[in-house]
Amino acid sequence: MNFLLLPHMNRIFFLLGFLFALSCLVATAQSTGRITGLVRDKNTQEPIIGATVSLEETTIAVATDVQGRYRLENVPTGSYNIKATYLGFEPVLRYNVPVTSGNALTLNLELTPSQTRLQEVNITLDRSIRAASIETPLSIQSLSSEEIKSNPGGNFDISRVIQTLPGVAGAGSTGAGFRNDIVIRGGGPGENVFFLDGIEIPVINHFSTQGSSGGPQGILNVSFIEDVTLSTSAFDARYDNALSSVFQFKQRDGNPDRLQGNVRLSATELAGTLEGPLAPKTTFLASARRSYLQLLFKAIDLPIRPNYWDFQYKVTHQLDAKTTITALGIGAIDEFSFAVPKETSPEKEYALRSNPLINQWNYTVGASLKRSLENGFVQVSLSRNVFENRLDRFEDAQYVDETRRVLKARSQEKENKLRLDVNKFVGGWKFSYGAIGQYVGYSNNFFSQIRQEVRDQNGNVVQPRVVLDFDTDLTFFRYGLYGQTSRSFWQDKLSLSLGVRTDMNSFTTNGNNPLETLSPRLSASYSLAERWKLNGSIGTYYRLPIYTVLGYKDAAGNYANQNSDYLKATHYVAGVEFLPTIANRLTVEGFYKRYANYPVSVRDGVSLANQGIEFGAIGNEAVAPVGKGRAYGAEFFFQQKLTRGLYGLFSYTLVRSEFTGLNQDKYIASAWDNRHLVSALVGWQFGKNWELGGKYRFAGGSPYTPFDLEASQQNYASLGTGLLDYDRLNTQRLRSFQQLDVRLDKKWNYKRTTLDVYLDIQNLFRFKGPSLPQYTFQRNADNTGFATTDGQPLQPNGSNAIPLILDEDDVTFLPSFGFVFEF
């Protein structure tokens, strides 16, 4: 894509002219599309026969057949709100459903039985805009696939799109550049869990940080996604290991009628998706994606060369009217290498020395069986996930020389999981219970030179060389049990839900004691009036320490962290919800999270809660499970679903985040303490399939730790990075972050194909983004080496170097052009 190499404004004018010319050349004949899917009872998962499915503001409607399937044929292309109704059930409305001539849309709908079945015909308030459930009545948001695809600056990446929701901050606000680590309500990026159709997927990003969840680019293909639900508290007891959030990604089924697909070309990658029937009761979805960032970075003379592939599939088979079998898989191959730039600079030199060579691959495969029961359903899932991480770093990335090695890691995580979930509905009560068992394997061949020897002016050693060198091959079991019961009272005015779970393992010292992780949770919702709800929840949640911590061995070859406890977080949340119209939602919430048992580095005395946005891995060190923390604040959120061509949202979050180190009485602002988070999104769909969107984000400056200048000078030549002064942990702050992204889309629908061309501009007003300071040495005049104070070659201890702090804030201005072709 040579467009990225043109001058920015010339490229914009060229693309706008191209879009205008193309729109003038294409005939405007009316095109039609199709919507198909199943309507099910949400409580039993059985198909509903005779339900009505209609498109709002049209006369198009159809009833479901004896299999619960519907087909809306010859629908004029455009965006619609689709509604499903059935006597005795609450109606459901899905907003902004796109209809194109290229791909038929498969959309399954679930209806919930009404508590007041005979009065259903009199209900006028449709609560479909609410993502809440009786178990999670607050702190929950939902996004549709179309909201993800059309998000300005999102680049079809779910992790970036989520950053518009309340309480969510991205890594850009912490000075981590283009990474999309998810920071929620002051908790670190390693506190989130991700489920795809009920199967946990530990890795959702390319070049993922081991022990955390972030990375620069998401793996999930948005063409598979039906919707995404984010819970930031009041977690359903069925989900384990969550401290800050639970992401539920729901995939759609493949087209049951014909083979179809799409090709997507963006500024960074090429992706293809194919779907269709495999048999009368079997459908599939499959995709592959390839990046070409390495070609772009070579063309603009950057020293880094990121390169990735990813793959995804889903197969659905309807065994009978009550039983569905689903198989899914997702995987990625990542390579992060370097090349010598044509023209060097301090910034490029720092990139060569500070970042590791990365070779990663990961996959998750699984199968689930869902069967309807009398007054409920059961789901059994079996899955396996593997993550391999190979890291290498040398004193200079240009020279792969064992004598100059700083880091070597050969690590693999394997989990084999069996999950059982049972859901029953009896006499207005909802009961759910289940169990999970896992067999875990973790291996790690690790060498790291953390610091070189440091001497004072008299030549005395004041800081000895620190080297980690160990080999781990660990296997153990993990298992857990949960139960939850819920009910609404007084004609749905009051809803209560009580849940409890416990998680255990066979490795840690107290891991087999179920009382250690007993985690009760209670949520309540009360209707103050027809459109007002008062919601609250309290719950305790646990998370097993990361495998890099559990697998660390000391010099004697012992597992130094085997006495680690499960990380603990207790949430207190209360809020009010107001539905002013059928398409509007407003919420205000206050939250307080209290942490305990957080791992603290024995070497540095710093909580691991401050880590997670570095490339490579965290946690390969001795820790003490004594850290405490607290995160608290308030959120305001307003959402407008698609109405008369307009949709949007606005959120404001006030958040404080503080953690202790080895000194348990001293709370220090964490790296996620942004104080203020603001996001706004507006979209406008206007005539002839044009759509314009804008997204604005603001985050207050996050804390950071300054360098220990003396130790940094003596170690930079060998380590490639400066050393932080942890006596001044997070005592300084970056500047605030703000960014405005805009996106313009135009669709052309032909007889059996659709072309969607878009122009996406990130950081339209060229705001300076915060950048973490970087420690390096000055280069000489001809850029052939480091400048020195005495004109002699650089000394190994850096004594004759000229230190240089790179602290210029970045301006990331990225106009990009792409298209999606459906066939």
C-alpha cells in the first residue's frame, strides 16, 4: 500500500477524489439482500415456532418455521433495526443491522420468557438496548459487529474499539504507543479474561506480552463476531480468574444456504473469510489474515520488522432439534525481527537495543455440545490452548552473538480444559451450576541479564551483576466449582442474584483448600419507575498467579513462588440506569475495588500490578504475595442506538488506582492512574450508503518512574535500556492523551457482490501523544557509533558516554485507505 508513503494531505485529496469519481460511475440500481437465522428461547435454547421477525419502519416481516428459522428475502440494501416478538416473551431489538447484496446476513435471536406472560401485549417499553442480565445488572456494555467494523480508528480491531466504553483506558494513554492493552477501572491488563462462545481464549493479540493480555494488533476476525459483551464487575459465577473484566465474544453461524465470503484490504493487512453449508445441518466459517507491516516499515526505514499470520474457524452442526455441536479454533504466528536502517538516529538505535526478537505462536481449539433440557439446557465444552514464546535480546540487535546475549527465553504454556455448565429455570427461579477441570503444562528455559556490575568512584561494587538462569518443566491440575441462583419478585420490580465459586490447584502450597478462594457475590436491581433502575453488587473474585511467576526457580533450583496465594479483588458497585427512549440509555455508577495478595517483586520492591505493557514477558522473578491495592471512582455513560441515521455514545470516568509494594502501608499511584477518561463516538448514515463517523478520546497523564541516571549510564551499553529509580516509583506524570479519529465509508451493492471503500484518519488534529522517556547514548556526527567525552571508543561501563534522554512526545497521524469486497 504505497498510499502510506505519499504526503498525508495529497493522499487524502486523492482518495476523496477517487471515491467521488467512483460513486459517479456506478449505476444506482436498487439492490437487495437477505437476512436469515434462528429464533430461540434463551432459557432452554429450543427453537421458537411462529415468532415474528420484522424490520422496523418497513412492512417486511416473516414468521419462523417449524425449525425456528426465519428468512427475510429481497430486503433493500441499507441498515435496519430488526425486531423479534412472540406472545409470552419479551421482545428483542437488534440495532444497526447491515443488509448488503454481497453477503446474506446470518443473525440468531434469543427471546426471554416474560414474568407476566398474559400482559405481554400491553408492554410498550422495549429494553433491548440493555446488555444487563439478572446476574449482572450493572457494569456491562455490549457492541454489535457493525459498531466494531465502522469504528473510526478501530482498524477492525475489537481491542481498540472497546476503548470507547466507560472505565476503559488504552495503552496509548500510558505512553505505550500503538499497543492496545486493555486497562479497566484502574486494574492492569493482566486482570481480564476472554471467552469465545463459552470457551476461554487466553491470547487475543499478536505479539502478546507473556503474563499479560496486550499487544499491538488483535487476532479475532470481526467478520465472525455477532456481538461483544464486556462486564467490568458483578461477574457471573461461571467465569473464573477475572479481577477487572470478562469479555464474551459471540460468533455468528455460517450461511446455511450458499457459499459466500469477503476479502478485506487495509493499510496493514490482507484478510479473507469464507462461509457456507457443509451439509444440510452443518455450516462453517473460516478465515486467514496476513500482515505486510514489514514491507511498510522497510519502505519508511524503521528498524523493526513485525510480521504475522492468523487463522480462525467455526463449524456448527445441528444434531437434532435439541442438540447443537460447535467446533472452533483460532491461532496466530508472530515474528518480530530487526534490520539495520539506512539512516540511523538515537530513536532507531534505542529500538534496536531495547526490544527483543520475538517468535510466538499460539492456538485455541475447542468443541462444545449444547442440549436443551426440560426447563433449561446444559453445555459441555472441551478445549486446548497452547502459547509458545521465544525471546532473544543482544547488546545490539544487529549482532546475534552469544557473548553479547542479554535475554533468552523458550517458554510454552499448555492448558487442557473440560467445562460443564447447567442452567435450569423452575417456578420463576433460575439456577446455574457447573465445574471446570484443567491439566496445565508450563515449561521455561530462561536466561536474563537484569543488571551489570555497578561500582562507585573508588571501584567498590555497590550493585552486583544480576543474572537469572533456570529451566522449568511444570505440570499440575486446576479445578473449580460454582453455583448461582436468581429470581425476580413483585412483577419484575426487584431482581436478586446470589452466586459462589471456588477454585483450586495442585501446585501452590494452599492450592487445594477450597476455603482459600471461596468467592461469594450478590447483585440486586430495583425498578424505581418504568424507565429507572437502581442497581448494586458486591463480590469477591480470585485469580491464579501467572505461570511465569509460578514457574520461576531460584539459584538452588526450587520453585521460589510456590507459596503464592490467589490474587484477590473485592468489588463494591452501585448505580442508576435511565432509559429515556427505546434507543437511549444513560447510566451513572460508582465503584470501589480492594486488592490483596498481589505479587510484589522481591528484587525491586514493586508490585507487578504496574507491569504488563512491555514486549516480551513479565513475572520471571521471586515475588512476595503481600501487595495491596485499591481502585475507585465513578462513571457516566450515555448511548444512542441507530435512530434516523444517527448513533453515538459518550462516557466519562473518574478513576484512582493505587498499590503498595513491600511496604504494605504505603499506597502509590499505579501506572494506570489516569484520573480522567473521556470518550465520545458519533456516526451518521446518510443517503446512497455513505457513512461518516468520528471518535474522540481523552485520558489524564499517567504516572511513570524516572531513571536512575548513574546506574543507567553504567548499564545501557549492555542492557540497551535505562534502569528505573524505584525509590521514586511513579512520582512523575506524562502529559495527557487525546486523539480524534474520523472515518468515511461508501458501499456499492451490485447483483451478488458489495464493495465497501473507506478512508480512516487517526489523530486528525495531530495531537501530541504521551511518550515514556527513553534512555540512550548520543551518536557521533557520522552516526557510525556512540559519541564519547574523550573521543575514545565507548567503555563497557559507559563511563565516557554522553547520556541522552529521549522524551519528545509523539505525533501519530495515520490516514489509511482500504476496502472490503463481499461475494
